[in-house]
Amino acid sequence: MTVRDKVKSVVLSNIIDFKSKKIGIEEECIIYNEKGNRLPVNKGTHFSSTELLEIINNKSKKNGLYTIEPGGQLEWSSHPHRNLKNLDNSFQKHKSILLELVEEYKLKLISYATEPNFSPENIDLIKQSKYQVMDKHMQKKGTLGKWMMRNSASIQINFDIAGQQDMEEMAFIADCLHPIAAYLFSNSPFKMGEPVGVKNLRNIIWEDTDVDRCRNLFDHKIVSSSGLLDSYIDYFLKVPALFDINEQNEYNITDNTIGENLQILEDKNKLYEKNIKVALQQIFTNVRLKHVLEVRGCDRTPFGFELAPVSFWVGILTDLKTRNEVIEVLKKWSTKDRYHFNKSASILDDSQEGPMGKSYRYWNKWASQLSLDGLRNRKNGEEVYLETFLESVFKNGPYSIQLQLN
């Protein structure tokens, strides 16, 4: 097998029956200490995110896994679940454990997707070689990589796949509809203590983090569901690698592409599945292909609405009737439509023109209604996780706007 064949085999290594597909969530949050400063990530004279991580993983009783992001943001990754009610039960257990520790250590959770007060220059970077190497690399590839690593938080959704076509259709839809999710779930109202106005801040940060490995699949010339996986692998292999890992598991700066690094291992007969999985995680597009499909473009939402973005994507991507209806419309969007729609996602103004000459607001409502239809078709009562949230957004604007006005 070639390197390319091995990558494709890893991506398609977890295919399951469509009716058995599950959903998982990765929820991040920014944390302050009792003095109103960011909880430091590294151990020192003050309680740190690293110590919080050790405590909370011991308390979690295998209810998912906790990790920390490079600026100390706490991330909870759920186990996969068949429906949103089961996922919510797991999520509530997670929140209960976290809130107990917040009270015990006099911490404060920040329910925004972007750090509202502090510059990344004031936030320590975790003392792990992987992130130290990433930090140096990203400073060469964009202007906002430090903001992404230290000062952002998101909600990411993972979907099992039932085959190559299933993955390709979900990835294509999620990539096309990214501007809609970016608008609906925008929750980044402040920067450096000041309101950001109509800027969709977290979306802007990711647009200028690393042009090689971020943004939409569309920006990397992956424009159709047909052959999407092969196009993604072609793109993936040509991306400059963030790092390589030596036999001592040390992370080092490299001038090679990801494909060249994998080929070196292949030539030594040392290219294993774990190497390919680590390499796949060096891509940060809004939709990412691994052994599951990962949708990454949503801000972390206000407390109480964490499952709203999950339910939005579940309704659109997992009900086949809804998915087919969406694809038929998306096929009519021109390349020009998609280019301008992606650019529109950086501004929270739904009067902007969207695809096919219809307004951004039209498409927001169109996708939202289809998502609710898809949730109802699943017959699990899951629409309750989305209805109230959408009512608020369509009445008062995205939470980025609402929180500034309040």
C-alpha cells in the first residue's frame, strides 16, 4: 500500500451501520481564578489548569475525557452516544463535577468563545514541546495564531461514518453551511475589555491563524461531495507539517510536508496507524476528516445552550430525508456564491446577500428549519435542544450582539 492508500484506510477504519451511528461533543471553556485573572496553565505558586485537569479526570468516573488547551482552556470530550438525550445526561454529569470544583477552588467559568479581557501576550503557553513548536510555526503563517491557541474556545461535534459516501456528503454540507453555523452560534462579544460590534471574532481569528491548514475545505479547492475524500487526502499530504516526532516521542520543527514525513516513516517500515492519526490532527479546517467526521466551526455557546450547535448539525446531517433536501439546494450554489458567503461569515449582518441572490437571513432560517425538521424526523424529542436558542437568535440577533447590547 502507498502512503496515500494507508491514510485513506485509516480515515475509513471505523465504518459502522448507519442506524448505529453515534455523536460526540468536545466542549471547551475559559476559566478565571478568584483574582479575576486567567487560570494559569502551568504549575507554579497558584492553582493551575494542569492541577485542575488531574483532579477532574480522577473524579469523572470515565464520563468522557478532560484535556487542556495550550492557554489553559479546559476541554471535555464525551463518549459517543446514539441520541442527544443520552449525550445530555453525560453532559450534565460533567457540568456537575466541574461546578463542584469551580466552587471549591473559587474559580469562574467564562461562557464566551473568545477571551474577553486579556491579550494572548499575557497568557502563558503550556509547557509541552508540541505546542511550543506549533506556536513558533503559526507565527509565520498568520497573525492570530496566538489568539487561537490561548484565547479561544469552541464546541466541536464528532459524527460516526457509515461509509465513504456518507462521510463525503456530511463533510460537503457542513463546509457549505459553515457561514450559517458561524452566524447562529457566534458568542464572542468582547475583546480586550471592549465590545467588538458586528465582528464575528472567533471566525475572524481562525481565518487568520494558518492559511495552509485552517478555513473551509472550499478554500483548499475541495468544492464537491464527489471524490471529496480523495481531494482531502491530496490536500492533506501537501500541507507543511507542524512538526515531526522522533523515536523518543519528541516534537521537532520540520521543513517537510505531512506527506514527506509520512513517506520517510514508510520507507523505514515504521508508518503505523498512530502516526497517520497524529498527522490528521495537524489539519484545522472547519470540517476535519479523521476516523470520524469532526465539525469545528461553532463558538462555545452560553451556559445552558451547549447542545444547541450539536443539535443543529445532528438535524441536518443524520436524517437522510433532510440531508438529501439540503444537498439538492447546495448543488445549485455557484463557486462565486460560496466564496462570498464564506467571506460574509466574518460580519454579523444577516442583511448581506447570500447564495442565489437571497439574503444571509433567508439562508439562516432555511437551514434552521431543515435542522428542526431533521430532528423531528429522528423522533427522539431532540428539537428541544435547538428551538429556544433559535427563537432568541432570530428575535434578538446572535449572542455576540445580544451580550453587547445588554
